[in-house]
Amino acid sequence: MSPDADPTAELEPREVFDRVGGLPAFERLVAAFYDRVERDEVLRPMYPEDLEPGKQHLALFLAQYWGGGDVYDRLRGHPRLRRRHAPFPITPEAAGRWARHMAAAVREQGFDPAAEALVLAYVERATPTLVNQRPDQAQVLPPGLAVLPQQPPGHGSGSSA
């Protein structure tokens, strides 16, 4: 692959589940993410005392999203992410913290570059959709969110769908 090639081009999103090691890989990812949430003074109060059900739900959601079958739907029904997160005051700051913790957890998993790039792109794409409290309507996410590595000008395709 050339240095300018898109690493996600070689992998279909539904193939990520098998490529990273199935449900156990997503359970490890979620454990690494929640380790960070437990130490975050902004996010931790937004979560219930018992984090185990949330860990299970997130791992199953991610597994389903990345090709692991309808494991989440069978247990919880359609994800309806905005509706499920509506009761929580998700500010741009909270969303940015969530994204940074998730991106750090993804990066430490040792996923192959194509799988990692797809998951990080999803985190960056999905995070702003959950913001439901905007103190400054002009800014959806705080500057420097950048869960994806920044490419020098003139590299990459310029936009992604």
C-alpha cells in the first residue's frame, strides 16, 4: 500500500468484527474505554454506579455495528443512539472527552491499521450526533478533538463518505 493510500479501502466495515477477533476484542476495547471513563471527572457522574450493564451493551453494540450479527438488537432492540442518550447532558466538552477516551482505547488494542482507521472514523463521525446540549451553537465539538491522525496538506482523498 502506498503512503497516500486509504487504509480503510482494503476492508469492508462488516469485516471488522472478524478481523479484530470477534466479541472478545470489543469487550477488551470497551474495558479499556471504561477504565478511562471511571477516572474522568466530567463523564463519570453521567454513568450509573454499576458500569457492567453499560459495558456489555456497548460491546454488543460495537460487535453488531462491525459485522458480528444482530447480537445487540436481540438483547436491546434497535440502538436508537440519540434517544438512548437523550436523558444525559451531553455537551460538546463531554462528547469530546468521550471521543478522546474511545480513540485512545481503540489505539491501544493493536487492531490492524485498516480496522483501526474504520473504527476511529466511526468515533469521529458518530460523536457529534450525540451532543444534546450546546452552550455555543456555532461549535459542535471542542477544537482539537481530532480522533483521527491529521494528514499534511495535499495527502489523502480530502473527504470521506
